[in-house]
Amino acid sequence: MSSNDFKNQFWTVTAGDLSKKRAKLAAPRKTAKPAEGAAKIVVDPSQKFQDWLGVGAAITDSTAKLIWDQSKSQRDALLHELFDPEEGAYSVVRVPIGSCDFQSQDYYSLDDVPFGEHDNDMKHFSIGEGKSGAKDATKDLKHIVPVLQEIVKINPAIKIISSPWSGPAWMKNTGHLTQGGHLRFGEFTGNGYAHKDHFEAVYAKYFVKYIEAYAHYGIPIYGVTIQNEPSNAAMWPAMIWTIPELAKFGYEYLRPALDETYPDTKIFFWDGSLNVLNEPISKYITPQQASAFDGFAFHTYDGPYTNLFKVSREFPNWTLGMTERRCLFTDSYEDASHIMGGLICNWLVRQGLGFITLWNLALDERGLPNEAGSTGRRGVITIDHKTGKVQRNFEYYMLRNLSQDVEPGSTRIASSSYSPDGYTGGISSTAFLAPDGSIAVQLYNPSGKDLKASLNLYGYGTQWQTVTVPAWGTVTVHKSNWAMNESAPREDEKFALHPTKLNFSDDTAPGVGINAKKNNLL
């Protein structure tokens, strides 16, 4: 093309202090040269990198309860705002397989029998009893399934990635859902010594039954991880796996079981923080074992984040997904912006990240429900538990900067950066090329003062457009020859916040259910 004359362009600005929230900007005029003193941001569509799956957050039982307890009109409005491709366009969600810490119900697995008994035929497997969404429904059918059913209706292409926090207690060496323990590796259940009689094979069947049960309710599972935070023996449901154990289970048991039933289902390796990966992952997993996995999932609580290269450069065919980071609570505007806007939505994307899911799409004004006592938390959005009103937090806008303008299936393309890590230095950028030829660019400013950037699309002429990127803030631009999503976030509703005290150290589990204790599941 002789010029960057796309028919349509849509610009927005989000300030780090949220004084601007995806506010619409007039398209800057085009000039023959970049502005003096501005960072020159050149986008080069000829250099292509990873495919983009999208962004979203976790639908825990806590999140699902708050959404399901809204009035139907409130719920419809919220889910459309978040997931409708013509509105917020979130395209990925993460769901626990069984219980996690953010629960409104007692802890459960999907095959609860007392420790000492076996259920190798999965006769007691259940995602819940009752009608989906009914007040007397149990387990996943009470909140998670009905909310996901509505999301699927709004966005049938939604990608659901599911992770267990613990296997059933009877499958573990401890006989408890909580405080770690591990699968009864190498032991036999049932009658025989065949491959299918190992606890590992029975646990692989557990995953298959889960996917099958969700399919019955019209909910497709895109991918799974073997274990949330495999190195964390937490007070809530948890189970320990070493890296070699994950590799062996995925290759010898889970992938073959899925290949016989749901071969399109992806398996993502790891699903914990990067601090344990101090050596190349090939030291622990063979190329044959790696072939069972489609990607690598990780959390961003602990670095060094350059440990990601010990995976991405070893197995470059794997999709990289950030599956968890809790939303920020008491952090300054600067710190919040550096983590969400700089590290996650900018630097990691530039290093190959293919999707992002944050922790807890919604919590209430107190940071609840929470069965584990890990208080002082916040969701992507806050829902008042009495009225169902909604407020949108910083993370909502960071995700929407990517979800609304970047179509799933786009490819990241080259763009300039003046930041070595996403949160120091000058302006950095991410850019994407959509299947229809549209281009989306995100400019991020990691500094505490406004900075100018001049944008040029390589191959579309020498015209530049200059914009001011606010302190710790983001400017986005979407250019297309087709109609674009120019919807605006809805206004926050007023209600008082009463957050619980921040608590990371006392990870105890108060209020554990009597029935779970009686059945020796905890």
C-alpha cells in the first residue's frame, strides 16, 4: 500500500490512576515525520510471532455464585459486557476441577468416597446433583455450570481451561483434599496389574469423565492442566507433583486417555510460578513426553520471569499461557500498572505469551466468598453481594485493552520497545495482525510522567501519528477496513467497599464443612 489509509481507526486511552478508562481519543493527524522528542514506534507486519488466543479470568465457585445471585437482567448485562464479541470480548476462562480456595460451598472433589474405599469404575463421579442453577443443586451444578452455560450462549467460541486443585482424597497418599499430599503413584486399584489398574490410569479417567459431564451441559472444555500450583502444599485443596511426575502422567496416561475420547483437548504443562524453573525444562522432560503437551501454563507471583525462556526456547512449539495472577489490592497505581500493564500485558506478550487469565473474575465488596481464609483479595470486577451492583477494577481495563481490539486468532507482529522488562525505561508496545488484515497496537508507558509516542506502520507509507501516553497508562489503536468494536465500558454503580484485611500468612481453613469432615475428605 502507498499509505496507511485504513478506512476506520479507533483510539482509546487508559490512565494508570484510572482518571481515564478506555476513553475514546480522536485519531491523531498524520505527519511526514515523527514528533520531536517522541518515542518512534514502528509496527512491522512482515515479522510474525505467536498466535493470540485472548484474555479472561477464573470462574471459581465464589465468582459464579456472585454472578448467579444477580437478577437475570443484571446477569445478562454483565455477561454480555464481559464476553459478547461486540462488547468486552473476553475469550478465555479458567475453571477449577472440583474445589479451590475460593468457594461458597464446602470443599469437594468430583468423586467423593471415604478414604480406604476405591471407586476405580467412577460409579460415584458427579459434578453435582439437581438441576443446573437450582437453589438445591450441589457442587458445580449450583453455580459454575449455569454461569458457563450462559457465557457459551453469548460467546460460543469461548475457550475454557480447567485445572484441579486436588484429586479425590481416596486417590491420595494422605486421604485428604487439603495440605498437599500426592497421587498414589504406582499403586493398583481394582482387580489386576494392567496399565488400566494403576491409580494414574484411574485419575486420567477422572479427567475424561469431567470433560464428558460438561459436554452433557453444552460446555466444551478447550484444555486442561494436570495440577494447579504443583509445588504448593496449601491449606486449601492442593496436591504435589514434581516436574518428572507431571511429564510421565501426561505422556503415559492422560494424553492416551484423551486421545481415545477427546483428542482435540489441549494439555498445558506446569500451571505454577516460574521460580522453580531454574534449569532448562528439558532436564526433566524428554522430547517424547513433551509431545503429549500443547503448551506451558504459568503464574506470575514469583520470578525471575526470564525463567520463561528455559521453556520457550526448549519447546518453541508450545503455546504459552499465563493462567493465574491475583488482582491487586493495596498496591500503588505505579506497582499495579507495572505488574498488569507492563509485565503481563506487555513484556510477557512480547516474549510469546498467547493468552492471559487472571484470578477470580469477580469477588464481592469484602473480597469474599472464600472458604480458605486467604483474605484481602479483589476480583477483576467487584459485585455487591446484597444488590448485585458492579464496579470495574484496574484489571478489567487492562484485559479489555487487549480483548476488545485484538481478535482471537490474530498474530503478534513486530513493534518497537524502549523498555527492557515492561516496567522500566520508556514506552513499549505490542501489535497484532488480524486474519482480515486489521492491525491493533497497544502503547504502554511505565514511567510516572506523560510521554509522547509517534506511531508508524511499516509498509503503509511514511506517515506518523503522535499521541500522548499518560503516566503508567496505555493507549490503544485499532485500524481496519471493516466495522470495528467501538463499544465503551459501562459506568460503575455506587456501593460501599468493606474489604477484609490483607492476609497472606494465615492460610488456614475456617468454616470447613461438617459433611466433608465426617467423610474424611479433608
